[in-house]
Amino acid sequence: MIHQFIKGTTETTFVLLHGTGGTEQDLIPLAKELDPNVNILTLRGDVLENGMSRFFRRHAEGVLDLEDLKKQTERFLAFLDEAAAEYGIDRDKMIPLGYSNGANLIGSALYRQNAFEASLLFHPMVPDRSLTLPSLSGANVFISAGERDPICPKTETEELTSTLRTAGADVELFYHGGGHELRMEEVEAARTWVTPYIG
């Protein structure tokens, strides 16, 4: 997978996954805002939609290609194991951080396995309603969303949160008053939430 690794001074690694049309550079400032000392493994989606980078295909806005999502999720998880070996980083201390399309890939990973101790999902959707989730006991998830997000309505956010909690995950949910944009108040909430998981 197209990526960049930035060495930090802690054992923790943020794994960054951008939104539709983004690049591997987009979320680096956000990661540094959350903690300037962590390792950063930042990915670029190589699925193109009208020239815009994504991590998996969709049939239309809000309609995910579930077959491709499954394939790309498995590829993502395998890549993390390979990157841990290549860069000498601890796979168990990876914290994925995704926005929109990137958050949906992380959500898909959580719907398939208890893959991360802590995950940060900014403006995610429900990834796949056909799945029965594994036990997510010990998994901790931060979700943020906009109260008036036209791309990811509040019903999606509430369903995702409820489903993860039912599977045993500890979920912190944060709303801001706007739409699909990232706002400083959710960044500050995420920083407070994630700090205990950084070592």
C-alpha cells in the first residue's frame, strides 16, 4: 500500500487513513495535534473514483461496495503486520485514525476482528450490516460526528455506536454542531480521549 512512515519517540504508532480525495499527507497535522511524539504510518488509498483516492469502491454516495470493502479490509490488516516487521514497530500499539472513507475502513476492520486496543473514527458510517461482529471486549473506540452531517446522518452514527457497544467495545461518542467537516472541538476531545493509550 502507498504509505509514508515517520519515526517518533514513543512505542505508539498512529495509522492514518484519509477521506475521499485525500492523500497520505492530509492527517499528519491532526496526528501531531493529538500527540507530537508518536510514530506515524500514513496511507494513501489506491482506489480511484473520478480521479479521487479512496480505500475501497462504492456504488454511489452512501452505498458501499461490500465485496471490495472486504478485500481491502483484509489487505489493510495484512499490511499492518508487514509494516510492523518492516519498521520495527509494535503491532499491538498501533492506533488507527481515519476520517470519512478512512474511518469506514477502520470500522470494517473492527466489524471483522478485535484488531486494535484503541481506534479513532472521525465521521464514519456503518460499514457492513450483513456481518455478525466478533467480541470486541477490550477494544476502545472514539467516534466523532456532526449533528447536521448530510453525508453521514446522525442515525448512522448512533447505529454504529450501538453495534460496537453491543459487541463489547467501550465507545466514546462526540458530536459537534456542524456537518461533515473536522472541527477543533472534536480534535480536542480526541486528544483527551487518546492520551491514556499512548505509551
